Amino acid sequence: MTLYRSAAGLPATTVGMSLGHREVGAADHWILSLDPPPALACTHLVTSPFPHVAISLAGASPVETPADLRVAADEAMNGKFGRAVVFGGSSELTGTLTVAEVLDRSVIDRVEVLGSGVADPGLRLDTRDFVRPQFRGGELVLVTMPAVGGTLVPFETRDPTPCCADHA
């Protein structure tokens, strides 16, 4: 398995791989089943050779990518964006924490409020025990949104409502 240096700010020892997961949730489940867990694992939406979710892993035993999906693994490693599933401190981000605590307990570089910029360090964040920051410009950024009671919640939810779910 080839090791890649990523343009997305991922560690140089990261490997790109693809098993053809069609849904982000399936890729997350596979990542979370790894034992031992990786130091860092990200999902990447790719289009080659078909739309699916490729994975980048750091600090884990490489998993061979089938030859027909190698281009997707390369795309994951050379892309500009990734969605972190496992990262330094991810297991510490449960319950309600202040933004400052999120930054102190994890390798997240910044917490943003959707459409409003950087979150105030004193704001409370209800993690809902599901935190999926994004790699952007070499930084790990958690996007949040305002919630009831002046708190924040992660923008991405564990069980999102499918697009057009209420349409017949």
C-alpha cells in the first residue's frame, strides 16, 4: 500500500483507501469498527469510478483497496476536504461542553457558527455525542448552528432527514 502526502492537511503517514461505501454512515460504521482504532480517519466524497465514500486513515493498519477503486483512494488523499470521524480527542467530546473545552480536549482548530463566523469560547455546545469536523485549508473546523437555550449543536447530525423526505 502506498503512503500519500495529502494536500488536505492530513498527516504524511495517512493512507487513502476505498471499499466502495455508498453512504457516509456505512463508512463511519466501518471506521468505528477498526481495532485498534486509527489516530485519524476521514471520509471523502469521491466521484471516480462512481459516486461513493472513500476513506483516509492515519495510524492504522492499511487495508488494501481493490484495483478498480484505487483512483478513488488517490482522490481522497489529494482532495481539499475531508470529514473527520476519528481524531485526537474525539472520544472526549460528549455531552455539553463549552467551545473552549472542545478546543482544549481535541485537535479541532476552530469552532464556527453556520453563517456567523468563529464561535465565542464561552458558548455551550451540546455535542449530541456526534462530532464530525471538516478539514478546510489544513485546519480541522467544527461547524455548528444555534439551538434552543442559547446553546450550539453540531451542524451534522447522526440521523439527518433525507432530502425531500416529506415529499410524495
